[in-house]
Amino acid sequence: MEEICHELAPYQAEQKLVTAETVIYRDLSIDSLAVMDIVLELEERFDVAIPINAVAEIRTVQELADTIIALKAHR
């Protein structure tokens, strides 16, 4: 979670900290291209491949972390 929050920190809006409950598209100054860049970075960092359809369903930072954890567990 800490690494994901760190990766998203540059996109935080108005001194609002990135937490597990942060809704990625609503609470961060981020667009879909930036999300894909972040996903690619996280895939490399955690050695996983996040399916594009899963990315579309992820709303919060916690959901993103849970997706990465689940993918790591299935390896």
C-alpha cells in the first residue's frame, strides 16, 4: 500500500493525502493515460500483469492494492 500511495502522491489534489480510501479518478488530478503509466510502473515493480479489464474496474487505491496482491498470490 505504501509503495502504491507513493506512486500516486504526485497526483494528489490540494494537500489531500493519498490513502487506501482515495478514489483514483475522483480524488486525484489524473487522467486515463496517467493511470496506464502508473499501472505499467506498478506491474514492473511488483512483477505482475494487471488485465486491462481489471484496471477499468478499479476505483480506489485499496482495490488497486488488492488486485496486485491477488495477482501475486496466483503466481
